[in-house]
Amino acid sequence: MRKVELLAPAGNFEKLEIAIHYGADAVYLAGKNFSLRNFSGNFSTEELRNAMALAHEHGIRVYVACNIYARNHEQDAIAEYLRTLGEISPDALIVADPGILAEAREILPDIPLHLSTQANTTNYKTALFWQKLGVRRINTARELSLTEIREISQRTDMETEAFVHGAMCISYSGRCLLSSFMAQRDSNRGMCCHPCRFRYTVMEAQRPGEYYPIAEDGRGAYIFNSRDLCMIEHIPEMIASGITSLKIEGRMKGINYLASVVRTYREAIDAYYENPETYSVRKEWAEELGKISNRGYCTGFYFGDTEQVRPDYSGCHSPAGHNFLGKVLGTDKENRVVINVRNKILKGDSVEIIGIKGPATADTIHEIWDEKGCPLPLAQPNSTVSILLKNARCSPNDLIRKGLNPRNQRG
């Protein structure tokens, strides 16, 4: 049985390191231009070379996104960019625009082509059309059920890729124009301002300035707000549908999100393949995914349940972002844990160490020292300090977050 691929987002070099550390089989990333996430940091040409080297050193595949819908004035720049990618040799190129696809086939004949979900592949005949044009893999349209994906897998020789976790767009396969109208930022060219996450009210024409709430709670009204996809309880069904690659959304999400999602799905996938007959969903997987940023979870369109895709009017359900405290850099000469601090930590804080696998390890910060070895009562964000833990064994790139001690519920 060929093992399904776990495909993780890598919005910058640090996120690439985290995806590798927590067990991704492949990553998708992009250069500074021509992808749908222009605000995720992304990679310069030199960083792309370094990313490729690091990933391949760990046996990880790298797919580079060039999936905008291009305009006339960009054609020469895109061709030059493709020639540069030819020198770097990614494991695949992700495209949506037929013009870019044709250019890539000519300039990069030896690099596999993956078709973005933006291309709206909703049936097997469309998949066969793209196969004849040289596409090896399709990222199926988000609107498809698992039954429809299974038929595409059965009727073609193509690889199929489908989202397993993350944010969902309100528009058809993510092709939305709200951002273009409201902020002059084209979502189909990587600059979406996410107006579907904005708060809205109603104003009656004859009563200017009088705003009426729409299913409002304390945070406002979220009439377009879709819940996030979470398929952690349905890994066997996704594998049975013939999907080649399970894709995690989130090139713009933080490393705390990335670490928790990658490690959780890694454990679930591995557990299934170890013994499919006795596989069962572990309670701690859902608990772990509940601790990270989310807008409430659903199963999307996969099972044809309309209740799963209705808007979530209550807005964001995510835990506070400051639950993430820092990233482990290594140990110092005294064998203390060296961390890069991301949110304020105090001596005595209860914490959890997020290792590569298994439940997070509870511990307490007993001491804090600065880089000169001087003791500290606390450490501020963006500093590097050493801390004393009693129970946890830490590895570089492990993450640290707040534990359950009531003391940690400070603002």
C-alpha cells in the first residue's frame, strides 16, 4: 500500500524547518512573486536554493507555487522566473493559469506540474484534459465530495491532492473578487485582504448612521465567515478515496499552528498504516487541534452535509495567540534549554513542550537566565534566554506553550 503524502505549508524558512521537524513528507512554498500568498514572507532565489538543499537533506519533497492568474505585463518576468526555477530544480511546480502551464512545459520539461485548486477541477474528464497537457497531479476543487474524488482517482492515472486541514474560502475554489472591490487587492494574485473575515452590519437607507447587527455576539457579526476544515477523524475515508496527498492549508499561519497540525496528522496517518484494521481516532488528536487558532471546525464538502459548510456567525473560536511562548534553539554549556522567546515568560510559569510525537510534556520554568548568564524574573518577546526545566527533554525546533496552571491565565 502506497502511503499517502502529508503536504505542509512553508511560508518562510523558519516554517520550512518546523514542517520538516514535525514530520511532513513534502512542503509547498513560493518565491517572492507569482503565488497566492504574497504576504507570507516567501523565499528569495537564494533562499529557494537553500530550502531545496535542506529539504532534500531530510528526504522532503519541495513543490513551488506559481499559481497566480497572470496579466500581460508579467509574461516576460514569469518566463525569467521559470528559467531560474529550472536551475533550482524543485520536485514540482504548482500552476493554475493555462498560459503559465504551457510556458512551464516548454522551459521546464523535466519538472512535474501540479494543478492548483484554483483551476476548479471538478470531474474526471477535466482531469484527463489536464493530463494530456502534461499535468501529473491535480489539487481537487474544494467543492468535491470524497465520492467524487474517488471516481477521479479511479478513472485517471493522475495523482490527486486534497486539503485535510485549515481555512476555507467562501468563494468557488477560492476565486473571489471581494478583496479586489473592497481594498483593490486581487485575491487571485496573492493579495487577498480576507474581507470574508470582516465584521458587517446592516444600515437602512433612510436612517444613515444607524447600524443593525446580524447574528451578532460580543465580537461582531461574521456573515461570510466559513469554519475551518478538520479531517482528523476521517483519515481512513480520505485514504480510501484514492487521494495521493493530504494538504494542510496555512502558509500565512504561525509556527505554533504548523507544528501542532503537522505532528497531529503525522501521528494519525502513521497509526493508520501501522494497523488499518484496529485504527481508531485518539482523543488527544482533537484536543491538540483545538488548542490552535481556528474558527470552529467542520468537514467541508467531503460528506455532502450542508450543515458543515454553513457560515459561522460567531467569528473566531481560537485560543489566544499568546499561548505560544517560544521555540527551542538547543542547550547551553550548563545543559539548560535555550529558547527564542515569542511571548512573555515568567519564572514559575507552567508550560508544555511540543515534541515530535506523543502528548505534549508538562513542565515548569524554574529559572531564567539572559545570554550573559544573569538570572531574570521574566523574559520579553524576541529575546534569547536559557531556562531550567525539570521533566522535559527538548530538541531544537520543539515549541513551548503555556500549560494549564491558573497562574498562566494572565492577560
